[in-house]
Amino acid sequence: MRRTCGAAHGPIALRVAAAAVVASSMLPAAAGATGGSTGTAEQTGAPVTFNRDVAPILQAHCAGCHRPGGIGPFSLTTYDEVRERAARIATATSERRMPPWKPVPGHGRFRNERRLAEAEIALLARWAAAGAPAGDPADRPMPPAAGGDWQLGTPDLIVTMETPFTLPAGRTDIYRNFVLPAEPDSRRWVRAVELRPGAGGGRVIHHARILLDGTGGARALDAEDEEPGYDGLMLDHARFPAGHFLGWAPGKTPVELPAAIAWPLDPGTDLVLQLHLLPAREPVDVQPAIGLHFADRPATLTPMSVLLTSKVIRIPAGEPAHVVEDRYRLPIAVDVLGIAPHMHYLGKRVEATATLPDGREEPLLRIDDWDFNWQDEYRYREPVHLPAGTRLRVRFVFD
């Protein structure tokens, strides 16, 4: 969540952690803030076809991952790709394993929900049972605007590693830092960041952090190492933009910020990409790319970050439901923009609630079947107003 201090200087990223994190966005209340179609067949009972009924559903809910260069194991952007997997799609959607959407209904209303409506699930099942007919090509919806492999469209600036890093085969996790010169010609305001892990990186990147270094210190450390990048978990020279956490983990959807809270990128600033790389059975070439989208005007609000955390977690042997909680009392009124939970593999459930001064409870998020591979930053459809004195509580359950 983001909370604010003082008169009106913008959102404060509240990060709630316990080997787990709930990050979210808030704006001061005075400052303000800024589903797919079920097709014709569902409405008329006409035969279900790919072009008219199925393609719009997949384009809206599935193609973000299942596309060339995406993190999905196969693409679902053409009729042949989808027809080949029609039965599997019907089964996975009816069991609600796909598309992956973890928040429980009734605990926050979020933008860009990937949860399918019952009518959409029924259409996919009818289509598969009918033999997966293609239908009239004229019924096919227009593809998204050109952007290649980038979910937010073509970035204004693409920064990539000049040389791949070859992750050696082994049994040890590695933290490796890579310096990517951004080199803008003047101060630019960044409203969105998208990391594309690449074919090799998608298999071995546990998570990534993107930081800024205007001192040249990270570049000097990089030069001392014969291989691309340099080792290390703690970064002395690089920092996140004020109030922003720039990161990537499997399943995370890139977020476009309002221009009012974009962050500055100055000439002479390097991006430092820190990768937590998992053990690999064989060498893997890793070469991610970072896409930056610029705002057309300077920011007017400065975010701030707050981390609520329990840094020591001791789970008793055999304990299937070990609870870790953290709480925070809001000193001022805020409008909550979004929330992003984070746990590792022992995480089981997470729930975030707000208790208003009058005692009413506002559910912010609940996930009952945590999966590290499907993390995201959940943005509310409308900002959630919380008065001063509201008590936030986050409850993590570990197995």
C-alpha cells in the first residue's frame, strides 16, 4: 500500500513483509488518483467458433503469458496453436487452474482480472466438444497494437545486456548484478518498466530487482570481473528510485503508473539489474532486456516507501499452519491504489484487511492457495479510501 506523510506529496509504497511482502500503493486522500467478452454464441446459442467467440477470451485473459517470448510454455495466439490444445484448455479453465488468478472474490476488486466468467468457461468447453471449429476469419478481433514481445507495447527505450551471462551448472543459488547503461539525453520521467527475462532467464530467474546508480560505482565493480556482471547481494552504490520498488518475479504483470508519480531517470545513470538465479543442471545463457516507457510531463507527486516486516521466521517442525502477522496504523487518510503480496515456497495463505476507526473492516486481499510462480501486483479498480487511524493487518500462513 502507499501511504503519505505531510500535506500532499504523493503515494507511499507500503511494503508488508515476513519473508513475505505485501506491497501496495496509496495516495493522500486530498491528492486523488487515477472483462472480456463472452461472444455472440453465448448470447444467441449459435455454434461456438474460434474467431468469433474463443479468440477474444484468449486475447484478453491468456495471451499476456502464452505468446511468443512470454513466460507460458506455449503460445496461444493462432488458431492452430489453440485447436491443438482445445481439450486441455477446456479442462484447465473448468478447474480454474488457468488463467491463474489467485485473489479470492470479495476481497478487493482489481483491474485486469484474469478470472474467467462462468459463461466464458462454458463457451470454451462447448467449443472443444464441438471439434474446435475455426469459423469466419472476418469475425476474428483485431490483434493488440504492435509491440512485439512487450506486454505494454513498444517501449520508448530498451536496455539490454551486451553479452549474455552463462549461468554454470551447479547446486547453488547465485546473486549476480549487471550494469545496463540507460544513457538518456536529458532527464526523463519513467511511468512503466517491463522486464523481459528471455528464453534462458525465464527458466532460472527466481526474481529480479532494478536499481539506479549515478555514481559509477557499480560500473567499476563490473569492470573488475572478467565475466559479465559481478556477484553480491548487498548493493552499496545502487538505489531504487525514491518511493518505488522495481522488481520482477514469475507471473508479475507490468504496471503503468499515472504520470503524476513517474520517477526521474537522469543522464549518466546506470540501471543495475540484480538477478537471483536458481541452480541449473546445465549451463544456461541469461540475457534479460528492460523496457522503459516515458511520461510526457514531469511528476507532481513524490512517492515514499514503508516496509512492514518480520525478519525472523521460525516455523516449528511439522507445523502446517504457522502464522506471521504485521500491523500498521495510518496516521493520515489515504486512497489505496494497489497491493502486491510476496512469499516464498513455504507460503500457504495471505490475507490483508483494514479496520476503520468506526470498527468496520475493509477486505483488501486474500489468497488461499499461494503459489510462488504466480505473483502479481494487484491494482484496485477504484482507489480504496481509508481514513486516518485505520489499522492495517496482514496475516501470512506458512506450511
